[in-house]
Amino acid sequence: MLRAAGLFAPAASPPSSAMAPANNVSNGGSEEEARYPLNAESYRLLCKIGSGVSAVVYKAVCLPLGSSSSSSAVVAIKAIDLERSRVDLDGVRREAKAMALLSHRNVLRAHCSFTVGSHLWVVMPFMGAGSLHSILRHGFPGGLPEPCVAVVLAETLRALCYLHGQGRIHRDIKAGNILVDSDGAVKLADFGVSASIYETMHASASASAATAALGLGSSASCCFNDVAGTPYWMAPEVIHSHVGYGIKADIWSFGITALELAHGRPPLSHLPPSKSMLMRITSRVRLEDEESAAASSSSNKFSRAFKDMVSACLCQEPAKRPSAEKLLRHPFFKACSRRSKDFLVRNVLAAVPSIEERCSKDDDAGNDLCGCVVGARGGGARCVSPCRRHAADDDVVGVKNRRISGWNFNEDNLELDPTTTEEPAAEKRCVPFENPVVELDDSDSTGDGDRRRRPSHGDEDQDHGKAAEVVGFKEQQEVVTRKLMAVLQSLEMQRDMVTNVLERTAGSFDGGGNGGACGESVTGPRQEEREEMLLGYVRQLEHRVGDLRMEVEEEMAWNARLEKMMLQEKEINSSQASAGNSFS
Amino acid sequence: MKGLFKSKPRTPVDIVRQTREGLVQLDLHSGSRSGDAKREEKMTELSKNIRDMKSILYGNGESEPVTEACVQLTQEFFRENTLRLLIIHLPKLNLETRKDATQVVANLQRQQVSSKIVASEYLESNKDLLDILILGYENMDIALHYGAMLRECIRHQSIARYVLESEHMKKFFDYIQLPNFDIASDASATFKELLTRHKATVAEFLSNNYDWFFEEFNSRLLSSTNYITKRQAIKLLGDMLLDRSNAAVMMRYVSSKDNLMILMNLLRDSSKNIQIEAFHVFKLFAANKNKPPEVVNILVTNRSKLLRFFAGFKIDKEDEQFEADKEQVIKEISAL
């Protein structure tokens, strides 16, 4: 981390010059808050404290405020890479707006946000103890003690009450998004995928916004796919069912988060993602599994109140899940109101290393702390987070051939146009196709270096992100079907293997029988027992395969229906597009 | 605990009236320093009334909106100057009430009373309110609220036309580039809405204002050094030019060599997203059957470069339309 801080030093501009931009925005923000400047030069990034698919979070210090030695000078900056394909600008705009307009003591509110090159910097309060995910990982791998779980969940519920009252659905409740400050304050963060019911209703002009809010996936940035101006109306009952649906989806995730806090990891996380995904959609298996998991790993560790609260959240039927408000009145949270704020400080925060230590630990472990810090020296323009480069590796490689250093506008009697004079004169003649521009060269080398070190890491991350992204509904359909197929295949393979083993053991048993009768009499019963067990296992597997096959068939039928619908829509689109295109 | 004497439930009309009174009193009290406690109380009441209006219009968790109640509310709201009061006094309300008020105003824009949109009629005779809303982008505290209201108001074609033709239209080129991301992106959402929603009005605006508009658009947005400004602008340009109703404007745009040069420079932008959006406009230049000589000249001069560029130009996911367009462009350029 020292290394990082050292690298950053040159990026810091003298406080005196940084004061000016800070004053420029003095009419912004809400009254009592300190004003945060809207330029990268006013912040010094200290260390990376988290990263996601398309964003990196840094601890930073706001230089103009630093002189006042107040704690408000320390901030967290989330640098979102807008160039990453999965980030759609409408979504980012919604997040920024949501964070600017939400005001609740349990909801993390952004100080300000501004663009730095192709990154969006969201400046937020620095939450000293980090996320609960990180707290679990570094101090409580087996889960928090129940009273602490209750305090954290109660605070989270207050945030949910507020959000749901605003008609806002968070859609990504998990320990990783619950942050704790060093004074024990708990705040819900990350509105990257949150949706507002009201906005959905209103966004009639932009179908893409509406569909995104509905969780139907964000449309790509291709003009041809835009059904521009198609009025999007939603009947009240649809909205209501949507409200109900969305809000209750948050309650479900809240229940899972409760288990995550209690056990140190979300339920089913011991299974590969494909299987856990499958479990989530097959209700029978899932509920049984959760109950057994709860029973096995912590049989008497948790109170009945806790189990009752969680099972209410994890009710299959959304309508039967309690609202956040109702949940807050659950007996499980009764004791929470009596606990003072530093309850968490004493019982949780005291047991975990500081966020900086955690980060440096990650660093030693070679976890994905990359050269994120390098870019900031370049004056802030193409700043931060070369991280995207290892995820977008193929992109970078491809770019090399694609880069064009300049066009020839001034040849063949064309007038010299002022807009082209900035092109270096030499390029006019030599067409340096093969020479990528310097800055690109830079990025290339870091990207390649990273890739060589950890060849598959970037891809893996991307896959993870894909699985986590709830937004792409159609995408999810496909993923689910594919995964179901894969699971089915693996189960079938397992079944074959087991039968194989069975046959072979039966064979060897026969063979042994030839050798001597005494051997047979000893191994006989045990063999039989094993055989029976294996047979039972096979039968179980067969059963499972049967279930899965049905599941797959259902899924495929649904997919087919969706595809048909999409095809119809595409036809309408393309007829519109071709009409718009055939101006010749 | 239920009271023994249930007060008669207030009608939607009552609620609107009380809101209006509350807003007027806000005005009176703001001058004189009459007791803070009383003022606080009035404010709480006002907030509650505005929230009640919201639940009538949107329904709440338990009940859905009732048409009759919505009609009554709408009629009473626009019978007098409630909208004006609400807009003018918005900065004095607290954050939650501002949000409620914004949602109320938004919803009212499409409430019908005997199959007429009352809001549209009201706004047409109170166009200065739109000026207030637009200038809200200059005040960070209320920009997002006014912006959201404005976007709802320009759903009405006549109101959109007013804004398009007003002097304020030029201001959007500044607002879009405000350093504050949330406000700038709100302004660009409004800007986009203005230029894409009402086809005929937009087409008329663009042909009447072609010169200054595209001059500004090219020099301030497409040639901006700000990544996000550039990216949103090139996307919007594509949306506008590819719209059938703007065919005439598009023909004019793709016949200019200056425009072509800007687009070609965007094609080799360091951002892949900008490249792709630029391609969707560039292809129009190439597909134009009546290319002016100077456009042909540029394309011919750069033919080999362009062909090499397109050979390596791919997007991450498969897109048949994109590939087909690219083929077409390559064919056109090769044939020149």
C-alpha cells in the first residue's frame, strides 16, 4: 500500500490550486455538508479497497478538505469504467440519481460524482470498517454471533423500509453491499442495479430504460435495435404486481443475507455456481437443502426466532413474504433497539483488522490488486483502473489492428480544414497503420503482462459477473438453460460412473469368489451393504436426472416462446430500420 | 388505536386545497419570522398533503389508484395555480417532499379529465413555468427535481415545441457538460427526449434551425474532450439521423465533408463504444447514392485505410445487422 501511496503522490496538486475548483461548486450539495470538488486533481487515492466487474473502489483523501483535518476529508471513490460493454449509461445515470436523492441514515449517499476520462468517479463517505462480506472473511469466517447479526440486519431493514417506501427496489442485497463505519454505523450501498417503480412508469419514451428497470436487460448501444418513441404503458395492476414482486425479491435476498451473516457464507455456496443457481429455481430441493444446511452446520447455534425470521423471508410465494416494515417488528429484532451504537464496534470491529491491513493481505495473496494505481499519474485524464483491461483483453488485442492514426483530409485539392490541422503532418504521408498510438501501446503492455501472469482470471471474473447480473433477463434464460443442460449432463455422467463402479465391484466380487470360499463369506455382507447403498444412490440420481430433465424441458419451452416473441419484435424493428435506412 | 370520532375522510379536492393553502402560507411566513415551531408544523402538514396526493395518484401498497379520485384531484389541481405554487416553492420543501411533489407533477401530466389532458392546456397558457424548470439546471439543489418535471412536461408536443424553439435550447449545450455528473446526465436525458420524442416537431425544428444547431452539436458535443459528452452525443446523432422523419435533415448532414471528417475522427476514437456509434452514422455517408464530389474525394483518398479499418472492426457480440451494414459500407467504398 505504501507503494501505491508513493505512486499517487505526484498526482496530487498543491492544495492551493485545488481550492479553486472546490469553491466553484459552492452552491451544490445539501446545506450542511462539506462541498466536494468535482475534479480528480483534488483527490489523492490512497489504496484500493474493493473491486467489482466494472468498478474499483479506492480509499482517498479530498485534498482541499484535508487541511481542515476533519474526517470528512477521507472518502471512498468508486471508479466505474464506462467503457466496459456491460455498463449502460442509462443504468449509471439512474444509479447516480438514486444516490443523489436518497437520504437516510442507513443508506449510503454519494457526495458527488463526475467523469474522469472514460471513468465515472462517485465520491462517497468512507466506511471505515468495510463491507460485511470483508468483515466475515477477515474476522468471522464461520459467521457473526447472533446478536450482531440481529443488529446488522435491523439496520439494513431500516434502509429497506426507506427504499421500499420510496418505491425503490435495491435488487442486490448481500453482505458485500452492507457497509459499516468505524463508529458502528451500518449503511446499505450500491445502487447499480436498483430500480424505481416511479421511474419505470415515467420512462415511457425510452423503452430501454423501462425494460432495464423491469429487469429485462439493458439494450445494447446499437441504434438499429432501438424502438425509438414506442410509447410504453403499464397498467397499474402490472406496476403493482411489479412493486410487489420487486420489493419481495429484496426480502428474499435479505433472508439469504441473514444466512450469509450467520454462517459466514451464503447458503449453497459450497456448490458450484451452476448447481446453486439450479437449486434456487427448483423450489423443493432448495428448501430442503437450506433447512438441512441450517440444521447441520449450526444445529443449536441459532435461536428459533432467527430461523423463523429467515424462513419467513425465504417463502416461495413472494406475496407471503413479510414486508420490510413488518419484518422489523419480528421478535428476532426486539433486543436490537436496546443495543447502543458501539455494540458492533466492541463485538465485531474489534476483532477484524483495519481495512488497509485487509487490503495489504489481499495484496500479498496476489488477489486481484493490479496496477490500478499507475494511471493516476497521467494528469487524471486516462486515469485509474487498468483493471478493465484484463477483462477486456481480446478487445485490446483487437484494437491494435484497428487503430488508425489519422485520416487524409487535405489531399487532392481539398482545402486545408482547421479541424484537421492537429493531425501530425507526417501521418498524412506515411499512413502509420501498424503504429498504435503511444497511450494505447502503454495499456497494451500492462494488459498483456497481467494476462500472462494469470491467464484465465479475467475471464473467470467476467463469468462471475454474468452470473451475478440479474438484469439480463433473456441472457439469464439462456444461461440457466445452458447450465441446466450442463448439470444434467454431469449428473448423467455421474450415474454412468456409479453404475460402472457397481458393475466392476460386482465383477471383482465374482472373481474373488473363484479364489476361495472363505473370502466370500467375510466380504459378502459388507459388499451387499455397499451395493445396496450404491444402488440407492443411483436411484436417487436417476430421480434427480428425471426432475432435471423436466426442468430443462420447461425452460426450453419457455425459451422458445421468448425467442418467438423476440423474433416478432425484431421483424417489426428491422422493417422500421430498413425503412429508415433506404433513403437512397 | 382508533379514535371514537372518526373524522370525515378528506376528499381529493380537500387535499389539493389544503396543499395550495399550505404553499401560499409558506410564502407569507417566509418573510416574517413567526415562530419556528409553527412554521415547522405547517411544513409537516404540507408535506403530508403532498404525500397524500401522491398516494391518490399512484395508489399505495394496499390499494390501487381510483380513477374518480384522480380525476377530482387533477381538476382541482389545475383549476387554480397549484402547479405554479408547487414549482416556485419547491426549493423550500425538504428532500422527501420535493421527491413526492416531483412524482405528483409527473403523474398529473397524463391524467385525463373527460378525455382531455388538462396539464397540457394549463402549461400552454403558463409557458413561463417551463423557463423556470429549465433554468433549474443551474441550481444544483433542485436540478434533478426540476429536470424530472421538465421531462414529463415535454411529453406534450406543444410544450416540447415551445422548449425547442425557445432561447433556452442553446443552454442545453452547457448543461450537458456540467461537471456534476448526475445533473449533466439528467440534462442530456432531457435533451435527448426533446430531440427524439415528437417526430414531426423535431423534424421541423431541425430543418429550421439546421445551421446553428449542427454547428453547436459538432463543435461543442461531438468534438468535446469529455468522454461522456462525446459518447452521448454520437449516440443521439445516430438516433436522430436514422429516424425516418428526419430523412431530409439526414441527407443534408451526410452531404457535408466537414461532418464526414468529424465522423471519421470519431471512428478512430480510443473508445470502442464511440467507434461503434460513429459507425452507425458513418455508414449513412457511405450509403448515400448522391455523394457530393468532396465527400467522394475524402472517401477515395482514405479508401485503403478505411478498408483496413473495417476489416478489423468487430463488436463483442454477434450482430448480423452490424455485419451486414459493414459489408455494405465496404462494398460502397470499394466501388468508388
